Amino acid sequence: MKKISGLLLVGCSALALAGCGADDISSPGAGSITINNPTPTPTPTPTPTSGVVTPAAGCPTFNATGGLTDSGTITGPEGEWRVCTLPALVDVTSSLPKIPGLLYRLNGRVDVGCDGGFSAPTAGTPFTTTTASCGGRSLTADTDVTLTIDPGVIIYGENGSEPAWLAVNRGNKINAIGAPSAPIIFTSRQNVVGTATDADQGQWGGVVLMGRGITTDCTAGGSAATSAAAVGTGTCERDTEGSVNPAVFGGNDNTYDAGTMKYFQIRYSGYVLGSNTELQSLTAEAVGTGTKLEYFQSVNSSDDGAEFFGGEVNFKHYIAVNADDDSLDTDTGVQGNFQYLLLLQRAGDGDALMEIDSNNLEEQFPRQKLNVANFTGVQPLDNSNSDQAAVLVRGNADVTWANGILNVPNNECVRLNGSGTVPATLTAYSTALTCNATKYLATGSYTDVNAIAAIFSGNNNDDSLTSTLTDTFVNGTNESAVVAYADIANISSTFDAVSYIGAVKDAADTWYRGWTCDNATADFGSGEACTALPVT
């Protein structure tokens, strides 16, 4: 597989997804990167110089009403591609096969199925949708649409009357399973035509999965639990912030299955509509343990690399490069288990490596419970904006770290912000920190920085590590000398027991290679530039 370069252009619009934490604090990076929403008129397509791609003869069969629209061809550095545009609604189970010389296009918001509601209807009992775009169709058991995307498929977003984004509604699924040598790529028109650079971002929307898991901070009616005993009895729902049309998530099923996404990239996403209203790369809203997420690379999101609202998430092998807000953002009562994370930000741009909170209605249940193991977070300079430190833990959240590395020599490592009757908590095992001289910030009802320092004074933690990371994120001598936490399964049964801290043990550990792309911030040795498209 060979890659060169490509991209897309976008138009203005009126929609977006929640930008930052649940309290709507938005913090696009404060450095040299400027997000300019493009005008509706596309820039001229550059003349290819070394293209080898020839366009496919036509679009494949697509089961959804209206099928795929043949939108002609588009030219970029790789050559000329056939463009097949998805309908605004995928109303029946459909597939996007990999065809040489063919790209798929999102022209504005594309819905996978219609919203099936707070709870799945009784099996075999027909119900009528109320969503206008579904035309009041009579459906059986659930909306039950699955969009399958084959390995190696490239889908690009082109903003129409609203930003281009893929919305997988409640009761429906995505089946996007790439391969180590053939990842699925979601990207922008600029990436296709060859004008995207390592500094670009915010050129289309992103991918949003909406589920029926338990969430807090209702914005779409209903009520949340107000005691631990009442968890699961509430009717809390939230609307995807900024959506022109409703994009509702929430329910009482933390086993909810929104499908599978594996070996995939999302590039240049995070369309900015205005203050606090942005779509980010991947947004998982109240998905459950039935949803499978693995091997995901977020590249140059103008907001978060990925954000998780409510529900229960198990996720392994996540890479965020150049997120201009938070690399990982978790909110509104999510129960999360994350292992093998590379959180890599530009020098001087971006906000927190992690923003962990349920910060708005602090007494609602469930409290957020987040377990993160084998993570490596890198900020070359002081990247903090509103979060003020490399990691912000606040609100109604209880956090456990194991086998982690933070290399942020010019920034405070951790800020704990206390609010609510029971403020946020943080526990750490075998976590090594390279911070500035201040190291910690205590805000809100937290006033004692020494109490935060005490968290890292035992349990094989080290808050004075001299970083010896090589190639940006690979463990060096000092990282390898830290004793790993052996009882990691006691934190989460989903975690693998390992003998090292950080996400990458050594030079022989190459789980990140082959399905990723490279840029100036991080070279994953894939030989494929993020400014390029694969040619197969």
C-alpha cells in the first residue's frame, strides 16, 4: 500500500457536537494554529503531478433508498478518483465495498438509520418512527440498520447545508472493520485534493455513535438518577450539541451495541461552528460494552481526539495526534476502561491530554468511573489553555491510573478540581511523571497541593522521572526501570496484565505500525503521510 497526498474543502454550516467537557468549556489550542471555516465555494483542485490512480467505472450497488449518487471524479496528487455520494439517510442495511479508484463522500450529515428511542421496542412489535426524515415508516423490533464498511475504504466529508458527519443513531450499528495493512480512513476533501498540511484541522465533522447507555446532565428531557440506588431507573437523554436536527442519545442499557470499529483513522475533523460548539473526531455517546472499539487513530482534530459521554466503554489501542483541545475527553457518568493510549500533542497547541469530568450537575448518578492503563502522554511545551495542566480531573469523577507515563516537562502534570458534595478522586499505580517545577494544581474545594503529591508518593509511582522516551513515545531506560503494577486485573477485568508502564514497551513493540499515518508530531514508521491517501 502506497500513500501520497490528497484532501477536501468545506462550506459553512450550522451544526456541531459538544466541544469539550460537560460544562461546555471549549479550549481550542492557543498556539499558532488558526481554524478558518472555509467559504462555500471550493478552492480549485490542484493539478496532479505524479498520480497513479484511475477512476472506477461507476458506483457499486447500495441498498439504501436512492442508492449511491455518481458525483463524477475528483483529482488529487494520487490521480483521479470516482466519487460516490451517500444518501442523507441510510434507511436499510447497506455496505460500502473497497473498489480501486473509488472514494465515498458525505455531503453534509449522513444518518445511519433513524433514532429508535430511549429503549429498544419489544421484539416483533412494530412501531412507527416519529423522526420526520424517516417518513413515519413502520418498523419491526428496532430501526436495526447496519452500515458495513470494508477494509481500505476511504470516506471523505464535504460540508453542505451543515457540516459533513456520520451519525449512527440509537437502534442502529456501524460495522467498520479495517485491517492492519488496510485501515478505513475518514477524512476531508482537502486531504483528497492535496491541500491538507500537518497544521490543518476542522475541515469536516466526524463520526458520532449514539447509544442507549446511562448518562447524566439531561438536555433532551427526562430525569437522571439522584442516588446510587436509583441508577438505571432514570430517563435521562442528551442531544448532540449544535445539531440542526435532533441527534439524541441515552437510555438504561450499558451493554448497548452500536457496532464495531477497528483499524481506522479519522483525519482533519472537528468542524467549528462557534464558541463551544464543535464536532470532534470520534464521539461515543452512551454506547455500551457491546460496542467494540479498537485500533483508532485521530489526526488533527480541531476539538478533542475522542470524547465519550455516559454509557460504558472498553477501548484498547487509541492514538490521538495533534488534538487542538483534549486528546481524551470523558463526561456525564461514563464508565470507561482504556488501555494502550498514545496521546501526542503539538508543541504549544492543544489543551489537556485528558479532561475527565461530569462537571455540571454534580450530584447526579452514576458518578464517572474511569480506569486508564498503559498510557503515554506527551506535551513538548506548555499546551494548557482552560484546563491549566496536562490532565484535568474534576466534578463527579473517580479515576484510577495504572502503568502510565506523562512527559510534560513545561507544564503542570495534574489539576484536581473539587466540586459537589463528593469531589473528584484520583488513584495511581506505577505511574511516572515528568512535569514542570509546580507539578500539581489544586482548585475548587481542593486546596492542598501536597495531598495531590501524596497520590504519587507510593504504589511505585514516580513524579520526578527524567524522561528517556525515544522516537517521541517508545520507552527508554528510565521508563523501563519503573516496576509495572501487577494486579491490573483488579482494576478492570478487561485489562491485559503487562510487565511495563506506558503504551509502548520498547522498539520491538510495534502495535501502532501499519494501520496509522505519520506526521511531524509522530512518526509511527508506517511510511504513509497523513497528508496522503493510500493507493491500492
